[in-house]
Amino acid sequence: MVIGLGNPGAEYVGTRHNAGFDVIDSLARQLGVDVKKKKFGALVCRCGLDDETLILLKPQQYMNRSGQVVATVTGFYKLSVEDIIVVTDDMSLEPGRIRIRPKGSAGGHNGLQDIIDRLGSNEFARVRVGIGQSGEQDGADYVLSRPDTEDRRLIDEAVQRAAEAVICWVKQGIGVAMNKFNVRNDV
């Protein structure tokens, strides 16, 4: 299952905080599917990728409350935490960078923390899409704002690479995906 974190509603489209939703949308386009079915309090799509069944999920609660939806869907499909990858924004990465990890802490990300709390585990993979530091701006205001033209270009490129990284994860495993995509590109 691939979970993209973001906030529902037109006012959040294109914001830095919706990078996870953007990755799910990119992935869906690459797979030729739509993530539009409403179920479990999320937009969800089941599709195939090679011999694997893939569940694409965009929780429709505010990001900080994504955990219950993730726990519900995980239980419904009888998935283990090793079958999950969560895609989210990351202020500690500069725009254009992505980072894949097999597990870890929330790193100050409330959406990840809620998922960890609800699953009772941090043993799920994650792809973080760099959105850059807020600088003098309040962090909450920063993540809910839209990036300038240059940052938008860099974030869009990272979103595309993150979708490719998820496909690599599904086909070849987390180790191969990390080796291939956790490299610094000249962005």
C-alpha cells in the first residue's frame, strides 16, 4: 500500500504539504489509473503492478489525523507494516531532493507521528519529498503555502522521482530503491 499524505480540499492543492498527494497522482498517471473511489475515509485505488496488487491511498482527513484511515485500511486488507510505504513532504530536505527509508521516527512530522501511533509501529517505509526550510516564516504557514516558480519546478521533479522510487520499491525492494534514489542530484 502506498499512502500519500496531504490535506483534502481545493485550498490545499499545490501547497508544499500536499507533496504526498502529488506523488500518488503522478504514480496513478504512470499506472493508468484514477484514485477517486471514496472508501475508508480516503480516496483509494487498487491496481496491478507486475505481479503485485497495489493500493494507492490518499486519506481525506487533515494530515495530522491520517493514522486512523491508514490503520483501518491496513487491517481491512490484512497488511503488515512492511507492506506499507508512506509518502510525505519534508522541510529538512531542500526542494528537489527525496529520501527513502525502510523505517524510522516521525522526524517532527505530525502526519507520520499519527500513523506511527495508530499502527503501533514505525517499521514502515517512507519516501520524503524535500520542500525546503521555512526560514523566518512560521512552519505551518510555510507548508500550507504554494512554492515560488523555481521551488515548484524542483518539487515537481522530486514528485516524479518519488513516484519512480515507489515503483522501484514495489518491483525490486527498499534496498534497491534506496541505492538508486537516495543520491544527490544536481538540482
